[in-house]
Amino acid sequence: MAEGINLALLPPLDVVKQVDHEAIIKDVAEKAGLENASPSDPAYRVTLANTYREVMLRQDANEQARGLMLAYAKGPELDHIGVTYYKHPDGSPVLRIEGESNDAYRDRLQKSPEGLSVAGPDGAYEFHALSAHPDVKAATVSSPAPVMVDLHILSHSGQGVPTQSVLDAVDAYTQPFRPLTDKLTPKAAEVLTYAITGKLFIKVGPDPALVHQAATKQLADYVAALHRFKGRVVESAIHAALTVEGVEEVQLDNWVDVICSAIQAPFCTGITTTFELVD
């Protein structure tokens, strides 16, 4: 199954047209007949306040409208969407699992329509696995032989290898939803570990340590996002993540790209970077 679209990364949607503040001021001033308007004119100061309020109202209307969309809703708004519009096969609402993040819950809601199928598609197995236990971060399906279905589970805990209790919970939860012809076996994901060691060359400036810290944090965020099935940790992307403002060059030590298969996930065990100042 192709990976679904990450709705949270879609461009922001404007339900109410956003207009530049200066354009609104000009329009109101012209219609009100405020010739040679300036801040010294009390009427103009009132116009500034009212037009700014209009901009804020337009923005507030957009934010409230986005709160009703799966792509942008968060917190209670997202919970309301899940309870109202998304159902399990037995008709019960798809509730947020305890501790489940907005992005994880949104992804599960997006997969839930496939869970209504009884034909055993990959998406259905993935949805039910994600609903089975709060420690399930991701799931993917493979079929090594006819009627054999391996459901691979990636965990939130540790390096991503689930415990046997998590696999047992997934097995118990998903068995009632499988087609009778499928021989289903939950399995742990194969986790490929790696570490990153390198050196940054930073321009001379007021606080090179701050640049080094920002680069390391951006790299940590990057590798954390790649802790998923079919993750690809490649040298060019590591260079890009470390090249924040102030970094002139990046050198990695003994790096080998980590390319994962559909049932594998990469996990970074550590990041070690030093820096040197350059003119």
C-alpha cells in the first residue's frame, strides 16, 4: 500500500479571503473621504484600529474554520471530528488513544475508512494495529506466501522494537477483523541502528556555540522524523539538516547511508558533532 498523504503538511487553507492591512486602510480611507489622512487625524486613528480589527477577525474566522478540518484540527476539535465522523466496524466512534498525539490520531482517522473493509487490505490491518495498543507507532503488512500475512509493528518505546505483550495485544485485537483465509502473524519491526559523528565548520561570529546547538537540534529532529518504516537516512540530507545559518561546511566520519526495506525502520543511537571556526 502506498503511504498516505500527511495532511498536516498541506498548505494552509484560507476559507475567508485574507487582505493586506494596508489595502484595507486605503479602501476605508477612500470610502470615508479621509483626504490627506495621517496619524495626527483622530478619524484616521479610529480607521487604523477598526481595520486592524478586521484583519484579526478574518484570521480568527480562518483558524476556527480550519479547526473543523481533519488536516488542521488539533486537541478537542480533532477529538470531535473523530467521534462524529469516523467509526469502527462495530459502529463505535474512533476515539483518541490515551497519550496519542494529534498527528498520530489524525493519521489513524485517515486510515479508518479502510478498517471498515472485511477483505483484508493493508490499510485495514494498519488501522486495526494502530488501534490495538498505545505503544504501536506504525504498522505495515507483508505476505511471504499465499494466505500468510505478517503484520510488522514499530513501537514508540526504545529503539522501536515492540514487546511481546504489545504483539499479543495486536494479535488479539486484529484477529476478529481478518478474513478467514488469512493466517495472520504480528511481528516486530526490524530496526537498523546507526550513529552520526561529524564536524562542522562555522563562520566566526558572536556565538558559534549557539549555531552548533541549532544545527545539532535540527539534525536530531530530522532523524527522529525518519524513525519509520522504509526510512532513508542519507548523507545529503544529513548535510542539509546540519547546514543552518553560520555553518560553512559539514564533514561526516565513516558514514554509510541507511536504506530500509518496507519492514525495516532506522533508529539513531547517538549524534556526536564538534565544530571549528573558519574566517
